[in-house]
Amino acid sequence: MQRLLGTVGASAVLLAGLTGTALAQEVTLRLSNWLPPSHPIVSDIVVPWSEQVAEATDGRVEVQILDAPLGPPPAHFDLAATGAADVTFGVHGYTPGRFVLNELAELPFLTPSSEALSVAYWRLFEDRLAEHEEHAGVKVLAVFGHGPGHLFTTDREVSPLESLEGARIRVAGSITNQLVEELGMVPMQAPSSESYELLSNEVADGIVFPYESIPFFNLDGLVENALRVEGGLYNVSFFFVMNQARFDSLSEEDQAAIESVSGEALSRMAGQAWDAADARGLEILQETVDFHDATEAEMETIRAAADAIYEGVRERVSERGVDFDAAVEFLEAEVERVETE
């Protein structure tokens, strides 16, 4: 009888060990993706990160990129927060008013480098933004910005700036909406996916976009002129997040492994991907688009128009308990630090 009990006990221990191993090998994180596979966010950020997770966890954790999104782009933060998806990415500005502190990374004139911005943004997030819990319910894996945005028009001249008076411009979020308005143009809020229709049907006269997005959305045959501004007219802030409860359910070893390929490392990779995509986009655009680099006099006008934006962001982030001046100073210092690495 004792021998039988001993055998049963040993078998139970062995079974428990095998079960734990099996479970550890079967962790699959479902990632909801709302972009086509060819988009740089997918091909150069999501896919490489998924591969890095598998490698860092020795195959114990697999990231499954779903063939179809579980909801529209603006829903993707909540998809992760509620656990409908394990991992998502998205644009903070798609839900206006909900996220505010991200606007610090969307201010005009910050840097021509997405990598520098994204790394500096992550450091700012860790240092003084995360504690304000705008991302409740999720584990923030990265924050990043796309490349600097510029103004592209179909047949409108972009210089002098007065020639843009009354031009209808598709904008990306509250900052570009206000900047375009301050410069005498008419902002039009519309998803990126509608850009071709707006320009081809002459509903809009132009658009604010980074270099990458013009050829990606097949606009390179429509736009003729571009106004380039040192450091960009704006940036767009992205989140890359995981359901907090799902993250907490992983072993400490796998949590550490995922963190090792996330955070600053993932933010940097995202920035590098955007810079590479922008370089490819610019190469295409230089063949057909007439670029005008804003003169110093024009920059003075644009900076004056941007003053209202800075004051608006100052007011909004201050209401959330963040020192605007200290945050901007920190961000700019980190941008410079990364640019000189």
C-alpha cells in the first residue's frame, strides 16, 4: 500500500511538473491589428517584436497577430484594457480628450528624428507621466511617435504662406487642427484611410502627413507641393499596450523576458522603423513633389501661430498635475541626448 501511495505521489508530482511545463509552452497572446501587413507599424514593429518575445521566452510565449481587427482603430485601447485582446497598439488622438499627456510628444518643431523623439518620449513617460495613470488597465509596452509631419498640397502654392489662406487641409488631431486654423487654413478632420478620396475628389486642397504616409496612401500622384518645417509641424503619439491582468498572469520569468524587448527598446525600434519608412517615402516624393523649406521669416509666422498650441497643451497637462515647462525641458534634453548618441 505504501509503495502504491509512493508511486501515486511521485506520479502526481511528475504530472504537476509536466502540466506546468505544458501550460508555460502554450501561452498565446492575441494581438489585434487594424493596419495592412505592409504598413511599417506591422512589418517593422509588430512582427519583429512578436519574434523577439518568442525568442526571449524560449518559445514559451507566442504572439498571434490576428487576421482581422477586433474593433475599429479608436477602440483598440479599450480592447486591451477590457481583455478582449491581449495586446494592441493605437493612436492616442483617436479618442480626443481621454489622453492628454501624450500631447507633449506631439508638439511642433521637436525633432526630425522619430527615433530620438520616441526614445525621449518613453523616458519622459517613465520619469513623470506613467504615475498619472492615463493608461489604467494595461501594461504599457511602448510609446512612440511617427516621423515629423509636413504640409502637402495638390496644386496650391505653399509659399508665401498667404497663398494657403482658406485652403482645406485634412488634419491629424487637435494640434494640427489648431495650427492649420491659426495659419488661416480650414482644417478637416478625417481618417487617414479617406485621404485619397478627399484629395482626388478635390474635397481637400492638402494634407498634413509624414513622408512615409504620402506614397503609402497612394497620394504621391496627387500632391504637387510641400511645405517643410524644421522639426516638423507635428507628430502623432502611439501606444503599444498589453492587458494588465494578462501580463500579471505570466510567470515572473516571462514578464521579465517581455519587458527586456519592450519599453525603451521597443520605442527605439518603432522610431527607427518610422525613420527608415520616411527615408523611403522621401526618396519617392523627391521625384514628383516641389519641396519648399520654410524661410526664417515664415518660421517666425509659424512659431507665432504655434504659441496658442503650446499654451493649450500647457493648460491641459497642468490640469492633470504635470509641470508643463519641466516636462518639455526634460523631453527636449532627452531628444538632444539621443540625437548625439
